[in-house]
Amino acid sequence: MNERTIAATIVAVGIALAGFLAGNGLARGRAADRFVTVKGVTEREVRADLAIWPLHLVSADNDLNAAHKRLEASIAGVKQFLAGQGLDSSGVSLSGFSVNDAQANEWATERRAGSRFILKQTLIVRSADVDRVLTASQRAGDLAATGVNFTSGQEGGGSGGGPTFIFSGLNTVKPQMITEATARAHEAADQFARDSHSALGGIRQANQGVFEILPRDEAPGISEGSQVNKRVRVVSTVDYFLKN
């Protein structure tokens, strides 16, 4: 066998060996890429532990001092009403005071009949006694009957015209809910592996998911913040390797 033949033989064997190794590596790579993506969902019903109830008071008069006295009387009337509902007035704060002088509007082309001065003040009730705040808001008509001119809820109607109920204990339910969601994801992956005649391997990738606070009763026009009872929901996404 001459030198050229020997060299050609060596090259051919090298190419064949390289092809075998590359193919074998690709096969191992594809086997390692066999995985299933599953989701684990868990929900839990919770109750709000904080209520925020803004009351927007309005007073109007042609005399500024008289309008201000009416506003102060309205504030006192609201506090008395809240005390009658068993709510501590120390949880009440004032914000957003404004005075509008109709005659000071340089863009007005005509003077409308009515009061010159319009005073506005927002009174915010903040309480952990959500049940009492809810009851008080349902009896807001009694407050109007005393002569208090007000609107209830977030400006723009974001909370449906009443208090906003907040659940602040998310961190207390997170650990157990993550455990439950992960366990349900594992159950789904294990079932898939059995159905596909495979064995379930380790975790390839995991995503805890985002916690959502949802209204317990979903209906058009009803927001989560307007409901005392809520649902906490989380969806965990997990990739599991599959083995032959």
C-alpha cells in the first residue's frame, strides 16, 4: 500500500469517526431537549383587611365665610355620622381643599345664576374595620339627609362610588400557594409522562408566575376594590425533562 493510499484511508476513517461522534452528540442533545411545559394553578379566597373611603364635600354660598362655615359643619356632620356607625374619627384625614370664585373666571362670557364661591374638601376614612365601613357606606343616605352635600368614592368612580377595600396580607399566603401551584404542575407533568410512555426527569426551567388579586364575584361594572371578599390567584409554569 503506497503512501497516498494510506493517507486517503486515514482521512476517510477520520471523516467517518467525526460523523459518528457528531451524530451521537446530536442524538444526545435532542434527547436532553425532550421536555414538557405544564402549568399549576391555585386560588384562595381572602377578605380585605383595610378600607379607604373618600368623601368629597361641597359647600357653596355668595359669601366666602358663610360657605366655609357650611363646609366645617359638613365635616363635623360626617364625623358624627361615622361615630354613630362605630368608626373611630381618628382614622379620618382631610385633603384636597379648594375654593372656586365664579367671578374670578376671566374666560366666563356671562355670569350664571347661583353661588359665587364653591368650596370643596375631601375627607378620607381609613379603617381596618372593613365591615363597619361597608355598613356605613350602605347608610350614606342618612348622611345626605342631614344636609351634607357630598359624593362618595374615588374621583371618576373608580371604586364604584363607595369605599375601596384592600387586601394587604399577600405575603402571608404566598409561600403555601406557591407550594400548591408547584405540586399541581408536577402532577400534570407526571400524568403527561405516563401518557407518553416516558419517565419524568428534573426541572428544566420554572416560572413562579404573578400573583393576582381578583374580585370573588366577577360581573360587568364591579371592580375588585369594591368587594370585601376577593380571590388570590397564581399560575406557576414549569418545564420538566422527559426520559425514555
